Amino acid sequence: MRRSNLSLVLRHVSEYGPRSRSVVAMETGLNKTTVTSLVSELQARGLLKEIGPQHAGAVGRPGLALALDGSGVGALGLEVNVDYIAAFATDLGGRVLIDRRVSFDAMGCDSDRSLMELARVIGEAMAELDLLEVRVAGITVAVPGLVDTATGTVDVAPNLGWYGVPVAEWLVRAGVPPTVPISVDNDANLAALAEFTGGVASGTSDLVYLTGEVGIGGGVISGGRLLSGADGFAGEVGHVMVDPSGERCGCGRIGCWETKVGLAALVRMATPDHAYGMHDGVMRDPEERLAEIELRWAAGDPRVDLAIGEVGRWLGRGSATLVNLFNPRVIVIGGYFAKLADRLIPVAQAELKRLGVEGSVARCDFVASDLGFGAASRGAAGIVTERVLSNPTAIDVRLAAPAPEKERE
Ligand SMILES: [Zn+2]
């Protein structure tokens, strides 16, 4: 009961902005004494602060306004993908503290090596946050695959070659402090949440997000909620079979959608001399691969034009199925799709119109994400913030106190 009331007060101030204790009491329906006690606890946990007098109405004594503090509480999100690891951190108020991507060939090495690199990126980020005097309230790792979220284990991530990898357990052994909760989740679901809460289609209660990476994942927001399925595995759109006589996918099956629209497919068609899997000793970030494709397109290489047209058509074909199934208002295309959106969207939209159920497609548009590669790391940090708002008691009061060593200095 107390925990949910703490959450109610914290969320209220977070959503509606600074207000006095009596206003909070009035608006939440809690009594004034309860609010005073809850606020003291939230202050002790470093989540709320007093910022000065605020008039509650025309009459009466002004109360001290409470505001979300949280500048000392951080949320850290990571994303492991085929060719990079992304890190994104905010404080509880949403101020961005870290936003970066490190090139890394996860496809070319085993899971232990990838996890070592992930642990290194986490260690670096935590050291930076420590310098900013920000305590990390939690870490969420986004992975392109099926995740057992209860244990933080990746069941299978075909493009990373991960099968039964206990990511959370591994990171604790690698030195992430046991006081910092670690969770692991699917990248497309986290990116869809990031789009829903702060992207181009933010607030659209029915949207589909597509990750334009080597793998294609889907996150479906339906009626304002993330569609997760019985095991949290919903949205594996990249492995829907679209061409029974197509190519073999990273998952082992034939003709999956991502063999038609994944970044590896585009690269193979547009720049066959630099296809994925040709280990020529050069690790290319997706941005570099796209820069090269743009360069060749500008130089008039006909293969590039054909390749982008082909991806656009298959993007529309697969999306027609999604529109028929989920009736979204918007299909947000992320990752590399967003970078090529000007040329992909007209082709995809025409194909969607041709193949989807009329009423649904007439009211559904493709929109390019502006969150860039690493949208999932942003969603991952968002989940950590959401957990703190839902359960403020997860923030250790002892940690909120100033560090004694620093006081002595
Ligand atoms: Zn597949």
C-alpha cells in the first residue's frame, strides 16, 4: 500500500510538474498527513526536492513546491547489436547524460567476447556517471532476440549467434555491483516503447515499430500497450516467411522477411564486394556502410538504385501483413530504414496500398524514426526510469545519503 502511494505521489509530480504538498493531496485524493510522510521518504531517497513557495489558490498560505529531483539518480540502457554496442543514460528527469555507439563485430565473435565488451562499455558508463555524482538505479540491456526477462537470459539471438546466454548473471560475475538491478529485454520492444513515449509518433496508441538493422524486429503498441504475447516473444516479424524459395536466414529457416529487407540484404545487393560475413578485417559501423551506399548511388551505380527499390517493395509487402493484423495508424521505421526513408517510403507505401486491406492502409503511414541507431538503448533506459517511478523503494535510502568520504575531503 505504502509502496503504491509513494509511486502515486512521485509519478504525479513527475507528470504534472512542481506543486505543493496540499495540492498533491487534493489532486491524488490522499490525506495531507499521508502526503507529508510520503514526501519525506521520497526526499530521503533523493527523488523529490523542495524548490520554493507556490500559491495553491487565491487564498491561503503558499506551500513549498515539490519537484522531481532525480538529478542524482540515473537510468542506464545498453543495446548489443550485430555491429555495435550502444549506451544511453539519463537522470530521472530525462536529462541525457550519455548517448554513444561503439563499433563492435558481435557477429564475428562468441558470446563471451561480446559480453566482455558489453561489460567494458557498462564499466566506462558507470564511471562517468559516478563522476557526475549520479547513482545508477538500474541497467537494462536490449538484445535482438528472444529473451527470458524473468532471468535475464537470451534464449536465442540468431544474428548474434547467442543461444541460452545468461546475460544478467554474466554481468554480475563481470563486476556490475549487485546493488544495481540488471534486466534484459528484446530490442524492438524497447525501441517501440521509446517511440511511443518520445519519438516522432509519440502518443500514437496503435503503432508498429520496425528495427532496420541486420535483423528486423517488430514492436507493436496496441491500444497504448506493448503487445508482448504469452512469453514476451511477440513481434518476431523478421522471421515471418515471405518467400518459400528465398534465401536461408540467420535463424536457419528459408525466406524470412529479414532476408529481403535486413541491412545485410541491402548491403549484399548494393555493395556485393563488401557484404556482411566477408571478414576482410575491416569492422564497419552501419553508418559507414550506408555512407558507402549513398556514395555509390550518387556516382550512378545502377545496383544501388535497384537494391533500394527491391528493399522498399519488400518493406511494403511485409508491412501489408502487419497492417492487416494490427491495424496501426503509423509504422515507424528505425535504424537504416530511417536513413533511406526518402527513397524507401514512397515505394513501400505504394506496395502497402496495393496489398493491404483498404480501410486499414488508407489510414496508415510510414514515418521515419528520428531516434537513430540505438533507439533500443533509449527505450532500455526508459524502462529503468519507469521502474523507479513504479517502485520508489527500489532506490536504497543509504545510497541517497552523501558519501562520507566526500564530506571529509
Ligand atoms: Zn529467420
